[in-house]
Amino acid sequence: MRGAVLHAPGVVRVEDRADPAIIEPTDAVIRLSATCVCGSDLWSYRGIQEVDGPSPMGHEYVGVVEEVGDEVTTVRPGQFVIGSFFASDNTCEICRAGYQTSCVQRQGIGALGAQAQRLRVPLADGTLVATPDVPPDDLVPSLLAASDVFGTGWFGAVAAEVGPGKTVAVVGDGAVGLLAVLAAKQLGADRIVAMSRHEPRQELALEYGATDIVTERGDEGVAKIKELTGGLGGHSVIEAVGTQESMMQAIRSTRPGGHVGYVGVSHDVALPGDELFFSHVHLHGGPAPVRRFLPELVDLIWNRTVDPGKVFDLTLPLDDAAEGYRAMDERRAIKTLLQP
Ligand SMILES: [Zn+2]
């Protein structure tokens, strides 16, 4: 089969890889209908995160089950399924508490390489959610978005305790930030401030439910949020970048007693203890337990209540994955969908 492999910073090649097969009786093998490039893939693409030899890439996937192991009972060949970037048993104490990305048996999908034609999914019963039927083509991008970015934005909003009566600010205008806006709208936020300086992204944020756009960042961005909230800061602030600047922008934009939901993969962030102590903000986040939200998100997409697939503004054949990475790296594309 064909699959994307990162050889060195900036060097992605689509090449022949071994076809996946059932290894454990709890595995499934799926034929991918669509896959995509994640903002978090750019950390290694840019050389910020070290690459240890040629690495298969990709952790977002939807597709049709081809084969299941002997112990798999909840999905069967022919079903259209979605899973998240960590496989989880969905039965351990941590999973049952809703933190499937910290499952005691968790296995990363990234190492298996979902930017490919086929994928082995471990712990299939706990990991995969089947749609009611094979979806029409136009629903596939939105279902793919639920595999990571929509679920991650949703968790950011839940972690930030978004709800009716709340003023929400979103730091970051990548796919996760934009879908956090959509999640905040669905969760009933009163006012949603999107922080973005890119016009096409501002437009999508407004379409997804943002009521205000703030183009300033850093201290000026914080001042603007304070200005919009009577000097207090937002009730709920979602951090969807993962840098020192964005994290401090989120914390400082939150009112005392408010909540920060941080879902940008953290890189070299160090929080000043004294400022944190006196800020009185709640911090919660981490790798989103997308599996917790998948059934609900699939429903919203299936009923056409939401259209998170609009974050894909570039669609390419899998063989052109290298261009998909370049376009996102240069911010020419929000998110690239790859067709295997
Ligand atoms: Zn578990």
C-alpha cells in the first residue's frame, strides 16, 4: 500500500509500505476513505520535535472495516468507522471516567501511520465508532474532522466549562481553534471571541458562531479581551496553539474563577507559579479524550447540525501529501485532506 513517511524535517515522501494485518485478536484493519495532515504533524515536519529515523505519519482516519480479529465484537467488515489518535480499551477505570487518551492500555495511532491506504487499529472494540450507515461522500470530511480536530476543539470547550451565559475566548485560529468556536456555539456560549489575524479564518470563525474577532495577540490581545468583558476577562478561554505566548495569553485573558481549556500540544511551556497562584484560574486540558465525545459528534454530523469539515480547505490525492504539508506549513491551507 501507499503511505506517507517523514524522513527528515521538511521531507515527506509517499512510498510503498507493508500492508497492515491483524496482529492481536483485538485488532481491526480498515481501508481509509480519507485521512489528513494535523497541525501537530508540523512540529516534527519543522524539526521542532525530533524525528528518529523514517516515520510513518498520520493519526486521523475514517474508513471501512476490512477485517477484524477473533475477539472483536462491536465492529464488523463493511462498516464505516471513526477512531481517535490513541487506541483505548474504553473499559478501564480511566476510560470510564472519560479520559480514554490516558487509557491504561492506550496505543498511539501516529506510529502506525494513518496517512496511508490502510491502517491497523488496535483495541478496535474500544476505539472505533461505527456510523449508522456508509455515509454519502459529502459527509466524509466532517466525520474525518471528528477523528481529531473537532473532538479536540470540543474537549477544549468542555475543559473550559463553556456553557450558557458564558463569554468564551479562543486563542489560536488553526482547525482546532476554529472548531472550538463551533463547539462553544453548540454548548450554548453567549459570546464567543475568536483571536485571529487571518481573514479567511476569521470568516470561518464567524460562520461557526464567533460574535467578536480580536486581531491583537500577546499583551495587546489580553487587553482587548479585558476591554470586551468589563475589565474582567472571559469565563472560559480555550488555548489551541501550545506555545508559551499562547498559554500565557489564555491564562491572562481568563477572569478569576474562570477556566482555561488547553488543547494545543504544549512545547516548552513553563508557567510562572506566582502568577498562576494569584490568577485564581482553573487549568484543565491535555490530549483530548476524543473517544468520549465521538458518539455525540457523529450524531451532530449525521443530522447535518454541524459541518466541521469546512476546515479542510485543501484536498489532495494521498500521493501529493508533501504538498499538503508544505501548504499548511506556509499557512496557505488551514488543513489538508488526503484521498487515499
Ligand atoms: Zn482504558
